[in-house]
Amino acid sequence: MKATGVIRKVDELGRIVIPKELRDVLGIQIKSPLEIFVEEDKVILQKYQPYNACQITGDVSNQNISLANGNITVSIDGAKYLIKEIEKFLNKSEV
């Protein structure tokens, strides 16, 4: 776990604010779901990733496919987008 040096106080409703710079670095958007874990005396926030969610589009479906020995899950739309991006990358590499 990396220390950020950021300290926040809990308000009267039990809320804390995650600094915008940190949210940007971690890719946490407005309304992003976060999971809350407790480990001994630590509260850990983690971006919520539903099981079988496409890592490109975020879509959750039984039609999503698992690739790379289960390390990547993509929807049909996510796979199409990924193919286009890979083709663009490979075309740039050939030049």
C-alpha cells in the first residue's frame, strides 16, 4: 500500500472527500461504485468490478468472453473496439 500524504477529516455525516487528483489517477468517475473493505484497523476503498464485467465497456453479460487465461473479460462491443485499437497500433508500428 502506497502512502499519499493526504489527510482528510470525516464530516458530521460520516463522509470523506477523495481528492480530485487522486480520483483522476485512479480513474474514479462521478457515481463510480466503490467497495469498502475492513482489514484490522484499516478501511480500504476499491473500485467495484462486478464479476464478468467487460474491462473496456463495463457491460455485464453472460455473453462476455474471457481471454488470456481469464485475465481479460470483454463484451462483443468491447472486443470490436479492442480489435480496432490493436489494428491502429500495429499499423503505426509498421511505418
